[in-house]
Amino acid sequence: MGMFKILVADDEKFIRKGIVSILSGNLREEVIFVEARNGLEALEKSRTETPGLIITDISMPGCDGLEFIQRMKEINVNVPVIILSGYENFEYAKKAIKLGVKEYVMKPIKKNEFVELIHSYIADIRQAQQRNREEYLKRSENIRIMEKLKRDFLLGLLKCTSSEEARNYLIQLKELGMSFDSHLYMCVAVQYKVTPGNQEYIDFVVKNILDEFWGLRLDDEKVVNVVYSPGMVVAIFEGESQNALLEQKKKLVRDAVTLLKQYCKTDIYAGIGDVAFDSVQLHVSLRHAMLAAGYKIFEEGDMVCVYQELENGKETEAPELVKRLKPIEEINIFDMLDRYRKLAYSGKTRRVLKVLEHEYEEVQNHINLVMSRKQTGKPVWDEKYKSFSCIWSVGEAGQELKERIELLKELYDDSGGVNEALMRQMLDFVDEHITEELDLNTVAEKFHRTSGYVSTLFKKYTSGGFSAYLTGERIKIARKLLEDSSIPIQEIGELCGYNNPKYFSVVFKKVTGETPRGYREKLISR
């Protein structure tokens, strides 16, 4: 809680200053005093200064004490008020009590009694503020838990393939106030490019824009949005007819994608699934929506793909790239990538998409399996890689495969010794450029290694890997700079490598549990 403020309103300067002098010299808590020379000035300062307690004279020019209190209530400023008056008039006291005045103190003021009175009010107000804060935090935590449960159950419903399991999720969602009452549903997978640096922020922004956009355009029609995975929001539309869901929503989705591209300044693509005739079958519509979203790999001009409009295509022979990873020392990366590209350009159909995804994921999982056994003797190593759903072009897929295969060869050929010298050089480089735009690829290029290899080294020698190390070091600098109240918070974010002040605030709170402003205020109040 911040420092306590008391507004003192009296048209006689020596009385006003006397009250401030008495209280500032005798209260047990340090207090900020705000002075007002009349009722109108007091009214303005009660709004702008947000005092915790008001001490006001009754008789003031322009707007007397009782009128000031009445007008304050009209503008919803609810602050405890203590009236001072030299009038021994019971009518004033009755009006003051009716207006909610806490005390009616007669002049001349008895110093010790007055100080104790004000002190007791400050203590009571502080306790009430603390109770309100605790209740607010409890309510916020309950809301957060409820929203997390809704998301978890909704994701469970979308991912499960068992009818019985789906019905259990529907029951749990209904108990949390989310019901699916229609018989027709359609899933839309909205994808957007993310980086480790903007993932949490952009997921939040995309979902909120879609919530607002659908709400404005759909009137009473129901739609539910959920962040399905980093870089993907799934929208579930309910409808009364198949035509309304498929045809009418296509333009709506295109408009939403255009809006997102304008605001988020990144690539956006949406896949529209076919209609499910039961909420239990939502996973089928979603699977088709995600396959349609995968069509972005062909880099067509449109930003929206409809599953039903995709050509199925003829049976496609898989190149079985995993077989070409054995033996490791004889891997021909160029030949593997050439086969993958030929597959991609053999036809822009559902079947080609499925084989492209299968081949890509098979190679990535095989590399994980080989490396886990190489490093530990048992399959526990799980190096994260970019999933196929996050690939935006054939070229990007090829580059991801190339880097991972090179990583496999580099780590497999390594004698197993710790490359401490290289790691020290990388840490020195990151520390030297910590306030600049910096990512894994920059470090990899600097030291002529693949980004996958650099990522693996950071996970070995630091807690959490490259992104966690970079964020941790930047937040250390931010904490130090926040001790200097003369440096604007936005400037501190820029000095730590965060050009977007909102994103800086999100990252800082995630690491410290407080916003930069809250952290600084806590330092100042100590």
C-alpha cells in the first residue's frame, strides 16, 4: 500500500496549516497532506489526489463543507470525512450524519484527542484496505483458477476421441458455466507466427482481438475461443444450419484474419474445418481445420483455407526419410532435402500434406530418440523442435530438418567432453550484447554453429536454456535500473533490449511476480 494521504480543507490558512502541523508532528505513521482553500478546490483535489481521509471545515466560501460532501458523493468519491466547525448547531450535525460524515469535531481542537482520533481512523482505514485487497486477490485467484479449468476441459474436449470422455468434459464445462447446446459445430484454427520472445504476449493479443471481433459481428450467435498451443487460437462456432456455418463464416474468418494481420504485424493463416454434427465430434472438425491450416506451407496467396475445398489427391508414395538417417556417418542431407522438396511440389492436396507432416515429424522424433540413447543410454532426452504446424513454407521445413540433422551429426561425432571454452565465449558474447536485439540464430552465426547445437549447449550449462538465460540476465539489469527513480520505465525496457513497453512489463511480471511500476513503488516505500 502507498503512503496515506489526508486532504485538509479550510478557508483560513492559519487553521489549515495548524492542523497539518499538529498531525505531521504527532501521528505514528508518515502521511502526505493535501490542502484546499475552499469547497470547490477540495472537490477537485478529492478526485485527483485520491485521499484516504478528508478533514473539512463547514463554513467555507463558494461551496461550504456540507455542500462539498454532497457533491463529492454525487461523483462517487467515497472517502471518510471528519467535519470541523465552530458552530454549536445541532442541525449541522444532523445533516452531516445524514451525509455519512464519520465525526463532528468542535473548534477549538483539543490536540491530543484530535491526534488519537485521526490515528484511529488511519488504522481502521488501513485494515479495511488490507481486507479489500485480500478479498480482491482471492476473487482474482478464483477467477484465474476457473478460467484455467475451463481452458483445460475445453482442450480436453477438443483433443479426446472417445465419446464417453468427451461427454465427461461437456458435463464439467457446463458446471463451470460453458454449455454447448447446438447440434452443429465448426472449428477454425487461426495460426500466427510467434517467437520465444513474443509468444505469451501475441497469444493473449490474438485471443482478445478475436473475442471482441466475433462478439461485435455475431450478435447472439455463440463462439468460443481458446489458445490451443503457442501460435494457434481455435474458434468453435455453433450454428443451426450447415450452410450458415460453412458459407457465412468464411467471409467473417477472412475479415478477422485481415484485422489480425494489421494489428499483429505478422503472418496469419486460418484453416476452416468441416461441420461436426455433435459436440462429441469436435475433435474431427478441429483435425480437419488444422490440416487446412497446414496448407500455408504451399505459400498460396489466400490467408484462409477451407478443408472441404481441398482436393484429396491421389495416393502419394512416402520417401521414408528416416531410413536415410542410417548409418549416421553416411547421411546425405542434400539428397534427403531434395526428396522432401519433390514431395512438396508433387501436388497441393490433402494426401501430400499428410505425408509431408508425417515425414517431418518422423525425422524429428527419430533424432530425439537417437540422441537420448547416445547421451544417457535410455530414451529420456527430448530436445524441443518446431512442430510441423508451426512451419510456414517448404523452405522453412527444409531448413528445420537440415539444422536438426546437422545437430545429430555434430553431437554424435562429439567425444562427449564438455565444450566449456566455447560455452564461456558464448556467455561472454551474450552478456556483451544483452541490451541489443539478440536471438539464438545470432549466436549460432557468430560461432559458426547450428542454432540447434547452440540451444543444446545452453540447456546443458545454464538453467532453462538460451531464452531463460537471456531473459534472466535482462531482468537482473532492469531490477538494478528500477532503483533509480529518475529513469523512465519505458527507457529501462529499451535499455534491457525490450522495445515494446507492454511486452517488457509482461516479461518482468512473469519473472518477478510484479510489474516494473509496482516493483519500483515497493522500493520507494521501503
